[in-house]
Amino acid sequence: MQDFNGKTVWITGASSGIGAALARALAARGARLILSARSTARLEAVRRDCRTPETHLCLSMDLADPASIEAAWGCLQEMPREVDILINNAGMTQRARVNETRMEVYRLLLEVNFLAAVDLTKKVLPDMLVRGGGQIVAVSSLMGKFASPQRSGYAAAKHALQGFMDALRAEVHAAGIQVLVASPGFVNTDVSRNALRGDGTLHGKMDPAQAAAISADKCAGQIIAAMARGRAEVFPGGRERIGLLLQRLSPALLRKVMRKVRVE
């Protein structure tokens, strides 16, 4: 069982939802946090809500902008903190059919959900290899395992993230570095409100499935339990996880079910 006390944990997308819940829970376990998102004000609010707020650092960056990531990394290099655990949590979803979605929206979804996580992972990995330990966590989605209508770009990015993390896990196992992919189903956060339409504008609505879903705190608790146990995968969520069983036992039935899924 991993002890988080005194560990430095870098969390992206930490200003709300699952990221903020992870921050509060890990701080309660004695971790020192680096909290990243676009909004400095919202990050500061999360930091103040954590146990021993003076030990945590807010490091704002925009994952859609590689230059912003580079600048944040440069700031972090000037501080005496080694990253023990990286949690690639930030993400952005979609509510639009393929023929309605502009290419710039697909590029943005890939940048935020996949390429930024690759970039940050590659930044912290060399030091972890030298020290012979560490943990890299990716908060993916069930959409990284199968896909539903109006989430083509999001599902594609999460499938890419899953493949990258699977390959990474195999490469760094002998070096003592743990790799966890968390693939939640529906979680009660603002993710659907912040989803992108085909033209890049915000969906702006709370989906009924999100409203009735498990809390961000419950999701974070399951992720942290999997981190502590050194597991490779965890699937927080509700009955939507039956899709994983259908995918294994009857892919044809899963495809039929997905064709009938109604997206608000």
C-alpha cells in the first residue's frame, strides 16, 4: 500500500470536479500538491480548501497551449520539488456529430485530452527513471474503452491516451514506476456543461446522466484507493460500466446498444 504522506503530487484540471476532489483527499493524506488549471483564482480556492494549504503550490497553465505548458514546467524547475506522482486529470468532452464537428475542435480535443498528458508525462519521466520510482496516473473515461454517439473526438483522444499509458506501463515496469489508468463512467461534475459543440461553443447543459451520477468525491476516493494499491486500471461509476462486460462478451450487442444511445 502506497503512503502519500510527504509525496509531491502534480494534478492537472485541479480547479474543479474530480481534480479538486483528488486534491482535497490527497492533501488529507499528507501529500504536498502542485495544482494546475487555467484559472489561478479557482486553483487558489481549492488550495485554501485543502489541509495545510501553505504546503501546496498553484501553477496555472493552459493545456491547449504547448507554450503555456513549457512555461509552467520552467517555473517548476526553479523550485526544489521533485514530482513523485503525476495525475493527468484535465479533460474536455464533446456533444456533436462527426459531420457537424469542425477540424479545429478535433485538434483541441486531442491537444487537451491526449497530447498535453503525453507532454507532461515525458517531462516528469526522466527524473522518475533516475530515482527508480514514481507513479503516473491518467484520468481517462469509459469512452477510452468504447464510444457513443456525439463524442467521436473525445473518445478518439481517450483511446489514444489508453494506448499510450498501456505502452508506457510495459516500458517502465522494471524501473519501479507505476502507471494507472482511471476510466470513470458518469460523474456529477460540470464536464457536460463545458463540452464542446461542433462549432467550438460550449454545450452549456447538465446532462441527466451526469446529474444522477456518482459524486466527484466518490470517484476520487476510488482512484486514490487504486493508486495506493498500485493497480493498473480502475473504473469508477455506475451501471454504465456494464458496457465493459458487453464489450468482452458480445461486441455486436454493445454496438447495437450504442446505436440506440440518446445524447441530450
